[in-house]
Amino acid sequence: MRIGLDVMGGDYAPDAIVKGAVLARKELPKEDEIVLFGRKNEIERVLGEVNCSVEEFTIVDCPDVIDMHDSPIKAFKVKPNSSLAVGFGYLKAGKVDTFASAGNSGAMLVGTMYSIGLAEGVLRPCLAALVPKEKEGVTILLDVGVDTDTKPDTLYQFGLLGSLYAESTLGIKNPRVALLNIGEEEGKGNLQCKAAYQLMKDSAYNFVGNAEPREIFANNVDVIVCDGFVGNLLMKNIEAFARSVAKRGLVDDFVKRFNYEIYGGLPLLGANKVVIVGHGVSNERAIKSMVLQSKNICESGIISRLSESFKENK
């Protein structure tokens, strides 16, 4: 497997990204290849500092950098030799099997839409986050930031994407899918939620109705669907609360599982290839997790299953 990694994306790039790749390299089988996209001289500098041979990686020299302040659409045009643009080019051409970055998330979306595209039948992609449950396991929350003005038929599709992700990657059989709402009753919510409910209750996946935000940490559902605006706000609130609790020393096994380093990044579901979007503040441990996660998701066969399912549910 060839795992592509953007070395220039993230607040601590390139040092943390390269060091994370080194940690991941130690845990991957020898036949797996990590392809680093970025400024070659900086990559080699960091590898030298950690006494790692450049022969352990494939390095693709990319002199340009798309940073957090660049306009995503314009950046691909004016910076064709950036790590993101070249990385997506490799992904489209099949020179890498996956591509991950902790850089500009908007540029990752643009690269996905215009380089590799979406699976046939998918209306919009979504970012899937894993939120720890109180007892064990995780709840998949999606979308958490891509589609902020989501239509009911797109929410219906998010349920299918989340269900496929739960089955393929997490091994959850017949995952329970719910719609995030202000109450459990069918008639609750705004027009968007009411319309989405009607579509989802007649779906082929295991829709169990509405779920209030408190259900995210319970064991009643496996997938919770919402639009990207609500999901992004909810995730940021969860992260902020977890940090506040940890700062006060109120840390137990449950709180520890909120550490983003464990999960690495968020898969962009609906894309034709495996694309992982990492947290901008990712350190080397988070990058290691992101690389390993890329491999696991690719090996799960979710891309082929996604294409088949959407053809069946047209």
C-alpha cells in the first residue's frame, strides 16, 4: 500500500509531520510505502535530526505551500506545485492509495471535488468524527464541517455513509443510525429535520429515529447524523469541555479517550478515494495515528462498498 502524506500542512509542519511519519513507519509492514509530499530539503533535515534514513520513505519535492489563509480554489491554480495539489494529482493517477493532510481543510475539500471526485450518486461528502461512548466504543458523528447548509436528501445519504463506515471500518453489524434533533419524537425539529426524518425512516439502513445530543455518549446509537454547521459547533464544544475537565485534573479513562491524538484525522466520506483530514494542531503522535488510520480505512474496502451501495440506492 502507498500512503500519501502532506508534510507541509498543519501548525507544526514540517517537523511534527515528518516525525509522525517516522513513528508510523516503525509500525507498518515493510511492504507498505509512505510517500511524503513537501519541500525535500526540509524533509531531509528533519529525518537527519531523528537519525532516520531517507531511504525509508519516498519523497516528492513540492516547493509551494498552501497555508491556512489561502483561498482554497485559487490556491490550486496559483500553486500547482504545492504539496496538496501534487498529492491529489498522485491520488487521482493511482500513484498513492490514500492521501492525508493536517493542512487547509477547505483546500482538502476542493482537491477532493476537483481531482478525484465523489462516488457515483453521492450528493455531498462529509467528515465523520469518532466520539467516545461512556462505557466502550465510539459514536460516529457526521457531518462535522463540510456541508453547512445541508438539504434533507443529503442528510439521508449521510446516514448511509455513516452506516457503511461503521460496518466496514469499525466492524459494527447493522449499526443504529439516528438523526440529531431537539427531541426524540418524530414531529420534533425544524423543517430540515422533519423532512430528513421522513426520508430516513424509509431507508435501507437501520434508522432508529431522532437522538438528542446527550445520546452521543450513551450506547443507544452508533451513528448520529447532522448538518456540518451543527456538527462542527458540537465537536468544538465537546473538545473544549474535554480540555477544561482535563485541566482541572478530573481525568479518568473516559476523559482520556477524548485525546485527538488517538484518532489522528477525520475521513472524508463520499470521496472516490481515501482522504483523511487531520487536526491543524496535530503533533507527531496524531500524525502517526492518521497514517495508520489511512491504511486501516483503505483496507476496509469501504470505497468499493460505498460505490455498490449508492448504485443500489439510486
